[in-house]
Amino acid sequence: MLAPDDLLALDLTGVEGAPARIHSAEVVHPDKGRPYCRVTGQIASAVRFEVRLPTEGWTQRFLMLGCGGYCGFINADFSAK
């Protein structure tokens, strides 16, 4: 697992067909639930993304949300209640 500073240092601008930039990477400690690393960035010139990576205990499961840009904003607050 990469530390947030190591994620920020990745140069993904040379990815053919989908050059990307990472804008931020920070560990978040929610009031409830496990900490995670929130990574934001942009692919090509118009696709923005946010990825929440576990800092420990990843169960090999994956959840993806999106709607092809028609939603505008997705509230992805999955804090344990």
C-alpha cells in the first residue's frame, strides 16, 4: 500500500488514452468506521474522480458508483452507523 505522499508523486500523465493526474490524497478518520485514504484526481481533461482506499484490512471487495456524468454529484458517505 502506498502512503498518501507516494500517491501524489505518481506520474500518470503518460497513460496512453487516459492520462491522469492525482490532485489530493489524504487519510480520513471518520467518527465511525475505519480510516481510509481519499484520493481525488482527473482523467484526460474532463473526468474527475474520487477513490476511497482502505488503510488496513481490505476484504478484496469493490464498490463503484457512477452514471456517466449525468448525476453531477453522488453522495458517497458510507460511514458506519
